[in-house]
Amino acid sequence: MKKILTYGTFDLLHCGHINLLKRARELGDHLTVGLSTDNFDMLKNKKSYHNYEHRKMILEAIRFVDKVIPEHTWEQKVHDVLQNDIDIFVMGDDWKGHFDFLQEYCQVIYFPRTVGVSTTKIKKDFSSALNV
Ligand code: C2G
């Protein structure tokens, strides 16, 4: 069984997230997603609209996602790769190069980001539409 791993916040889920999850899952037989906890989001200077439990529920409903684990720290990736017997680590290419150190443990693939959509843009578009 070829096992895939990726990480993210996945707030206000959109087609960019789905494209990433779909392509990741299509590389193998099982996709684990390391979902950023609310505390880790703060370390990433992010404030999610949906809390961790709701973002987890939403991800677990996606047919491309087989398992969701919490992402608490930047340092847990090697442990997660080894503990989950991961073959391929995947991220969008806005992270290109950041996780090459994992090549010692698994294949590392960066997929092109989906252009024109982001959680930040969704929030901005809503706030301007509501003139807030
Ligand atoms: N993504 C994408 N296209 C977009 C938006 C996002 O391919 N238009 C990808 C990102 O590159 C990432 C994944 O979707 O691989 C999740 O995006 P975020 O929730 O923004 O994740 P991020 O905050 O980048 O967290 O340790 C890694 C971090 O937790 C990554």
C-alpha cells in the first residue's frame, strides 16, 4: 500500500484544497492529512474561521482523505512520516524546497498551486462585499 502525507489548515475549503488532496491521493492508496491545530495556526499567523474539530470533520468527509492527524509543530513531520510508514510527502509549490529534508525518509513532491483561489481571497472578497 502506497501511503501519502500532506499538511495544512484547510480553512474555508475550496477547489485549490480539493485539487491538492485529489492529486495527492491519486499518487497512492492512502492519504493522511496533518491538520493544523488552532494553536499551530497561531504559530503560522493564521486565524481559521472554522475551529480544528470542524475542519477535521469536513476533511474526513472528503473521499480523497483516509486519515486526519493533528499538526501541532513544525518539527513533527519526520516522526509522522516514520510512524505512518509514508512513501510520498506532498505539498503545494508555495512550499517548494521547505521540506526537502524529508527526502531522506520518503519521496517529496510539490504540486502547482491552483491559481486564483485562496482562503485569504475568500475572506477579503466577503469583507469587501459586505463593506466591512
Ligand atoms: N493550496 C493549493 N492551491 C491553492 C491554495 C492552497 O494547492 N490555491 C495547497 C497549499 O499549497 C497546501 C494545501 O493546499 O499544500 C493547504 O493549504 P493551507 O491550508 O493554506 O496550508 P498552509 O497554511 O500552507 O499549511 O506544515 C505545513 C503547513 O501546515 C501548511
